[in-house]
Amino acid sequence: PAAISPQDLQGANDGRKLGIALKSVDIQLGLPDADIYPLDLKDNHSTIERILGNGWHGLEANHVWSSNTSAMTLPVPDTCAQNTCELSLSAFAYGASQQRPVTVTLQTTHKGQSNSKNIVLTDSGTNSLTITLAKSTEPVTVSLSVPAAISPQDLNGSGDSRQLGIALKSLNIELGLPCPCT
């Protein structure tokens, strides 16, 4: 209703009724719904792009490489409000071997609580990296640290200079095992 023409406002030779001028529009996608699990990277690139934070290289067909430090924010299913849930990442570490063990530190920040776990990988096969989550449906921030991340160029002389930590293939959040407490 407050739109006015430049002609009426300043006597210019422009009779269009103008409202506001937009310089830019920034649309940020929120987190996906928590019903995405299990999430395989192979066919879910648009969902993966919404959860990855800093420290990740470009998506490849079946995985995405972390650098030496990386992060992601994950939606948490409703079942985790009253139950202990477990986050599991299916991944392999670049250059891991018996002679070159690679330590991956998983840290979660969830409902104001932090939890950290070190996992040592000694082969290049796919491993399950797991960590327990706090009881909550709030999104969880997952930080990964791979101090031994190395580039293929430095490890074997190839032309790839990216620092590669782990290759994330899939992830899941599900109910944890019941406590064997007695």
C-alpha cells in the first residue's frame, strides 16, 4: 500500500509503482527431518549437503572425505528423547595400516553435554565408528579429528594434495543396546 512511483516522489519520468528493492536473498536450508536414517551417501547427496559443516571435501559417488578436522550437525529421532541412542558412522581412514595407525576422535555436543571417543584404525577397510548420544531430540553436533590425515601426494606421490582423514560412507542413529546392569 505504501508503494509510490519515482514520478510521484521526485518528478522523475518513471510512473512504475515501486515498493522495496531487494539487494540479495539468502535462503538457508534447515536440517532434514530425523527420519533419514540409516543414511547412505550413495544416493542422498542433497541430504548430506545439508548436514555437513566445515572440513569436508567435495562429495564423491559413494563417500565424502573429511580433512584433519571436520564437523556435521545431525537431526535426532524422537525415540532418543527417553532412550539412549547410538550414532554410528561407516567409514574408512585414508592410508591406515598396521604400520600407520590412524586415530579418529569423535566428539558429540548434544543437549549441552560433550562426549568424546578415540578409535584407532589399522587397516583401510570400512569400519563402524560408534558413540553414545545423550537422551534428547535436539540436533547433535559431531566433530571429527584425524591428526594423521595426509594427502595422497605426501603418502604416495600422486597429484592429489587434499588432506584426507576418513571417507564417510553412511551414518545411522538408532536405539543403543540395553544396559547389562544388574
